[in-house]
Amino acid sequence: MNDMQSDGNNCFVCGPGNSTGLRLTFRIEDDICRSKFTPAAIHCGYNGVTHGGIIFCVLDDVMANWIYLKGIRAYTAKCDIRYKDSLPTGITVALEGRCIKQRGRLIVMQGSMIRTDTNELVAETQASFMVAA
């Protein structure tokens, strides 16, 4: 196990060692980081609606994992999110993270969350990540 893997073992979103976490798995396909997520009732804000912070954190992680899976250690510097619709709990979404540009220590990423039942966009993000020195 490399240092990056052991560092992320307790990550709330993807850490396999976090018993209360989401335990999402990520993969790169066609230079896009992908995952799926089905929010449970414990992830709600209003009854039956996924909390916006949960939506934000899984989108942050799909972008961060694109970087991580490339073998780079980086941290979120700034992230803008645009919520397009609410997400009922129990509905599976597809997560996608892609690189927009890299320059020096800056990596700009884009993330999207799409309902798998209707193909509607739930939320999208654009974030800047700083590569660790």
C-alpha cells in the first residue's frame, strides 16, 4: 500500500476504513473519473431529499479522485457548485470528474452528478486543486 492509499483510508467519501463513510469506488474511463452513488435515508436534509452537503462532498471526491488516480497529491483550493434539481434519497446517480486544464501546481476540474433513472443533471461543479509541494 502506498502512502496516498493509507492517507485516504478514512476518507468519508471513499475510505474503505471508514465504517460510517460512503465507501464509493472510483475508476478512470476515457480520461473521466466515474462512480455511482445511491443516497440512503440517513443522507437526507429535508425528508426524502439528499442533503446538499452530501451532494457537494461526492462531487468534490470524483474530481479529487481523477487527480489521485493519476498519482498526484492535491487539495481542493476552491469549488463552485450549481444545484440544478433536488435528489430524492434512494435514486442512483452517476458521478463524473474531468480535467479542464493543468498549469504548474494548479489543476482545474469539472464534476457532474446525473440521475441514472432520468439522465437529468442534479448538480455540477468546477474546482481548482493545488498540487502538494
